[in-house]
Amino acid sequence: MGKRKLQKFQQIAEYKHVVEPEVEEYVSHSHSLKGKWCSNFFKNKNPIVVEFGCGKGEYTVGLGQLFSNKNFVGVDIKGARIWKGATDSNEKHLNNVGFLRTRIELINSFFALDEIDEIWITFPDPQMKKRRANKRLTSSVFLKKYQLLLKDNGIVHLKSDSTFLYEYTLELIKLNELEIIKNTNNLYKENWTDEILSIQTHYERLHIDDGDTINYVSFRLPKDKVLIEPLIQEDE
């Protein structure tokens, strides 16, 4: 491991707004902040918005700047990536921004029933191989996890350069008769005056520079919906 990366790990370990769980907290499914993010971490009663696969945290930090009346948690397993967003939010004195270093499949160990109001999924790995279908962050496997954490009819946002993942997600939404809030296969050709969607991640800017179009869809996720997995799959 490079010296620079070691320095980043040491620095985020000192940040009070970065949570790095111990192994036993994964196993017990009962992290001390579970159900207490507002009271013990943010020390307010504001709604919680979580970004899964936050990378360098541009969206988490950007949303935190736009909405001081909401709390934002960026989740990623890569500490060197989280360092950038954690450092930015620290320098900007954003008391409504925090980061959690964990794998997303273990997220139910860290948030309680109905604790989250909205979820953002920004530029995740599309996991195109059939054998990797359950790893897609918009698969029914993950949406069932989100159902437990989200308030009823909580909002899920997907922003992606992957046409495959976008179309797969649309098929899942259609199949399960979920309510779409906004939807486009070419975000920056829309005339939407939405500050939220103008935030761009590092990877998004790279895709735009390469001429890729950006897909976006947001939808509501009811708690009582029994979710069905679509049949769209990529060939092996």
C-alpha cells in the first residue's frame, strides 16, 4: 500500500464524521448507531438521505450543501475514496454530512426500520453478467433490503451511464408497478431546472467527456410490495 493511501486511511480514522465499523458489528447486526443516526450522530431530527457507492462523495457533499435541513450519509467500502468527500465536508463545516465505510450488502446492520427517507445510487457497477445479477444495486435483492430501511414510499434515485443497468431498472420498475417520479435516458438534454441533478461526480464528468449520455430515474418504493425480478439478463 502506497504512503499516500496510508496517510488517507490515518486521516479518515481521525474524522468524527466517518464511521468505520469493527468486524463484530457486522456479525451482530447491531451497530451502535443503528436507529440512532439522527439522535447520536447528527444530533437533530432531520430526514436521512443515503448515497450507496458514494465513491469520492461528490453527491453526498453536494446534497449536504444544498439542503441544510436534511442529513446525508455516503456509503462506500473504499476508504481512499471516502477520504475525498470526508475531507471536503470537513473543510466546508458541513455538520449534516457523514460517511460509513461498509459493503452495501451489509447495510441492514447499520440502519434500522424506517430510518432512511431517500436513497441515491450514483454510477454503480452495472454487473452485466447473469451470474452477477444479484449484485446490481437496483436488483430486487437490494430493493428488498432498502424496503426495510426506507420509510413507506421512500424515494430511490439511480443515475448511471450504463444503458444496460438503466433499462434493467426500468423493466424492474414496470414489472413491479412502481411509481416513477422522473425518468430520462439523456439527462443533460432535459430542460429540468433541478439543482440536485446538476451535481456531477468525478466518474460522471469522465463519462460526459467521453461523449456518453447519462441516464436517470427516480421511483417510490412501497413497503408492502412483493418484488419480482425481471428476466432481462446479459449473455455470459
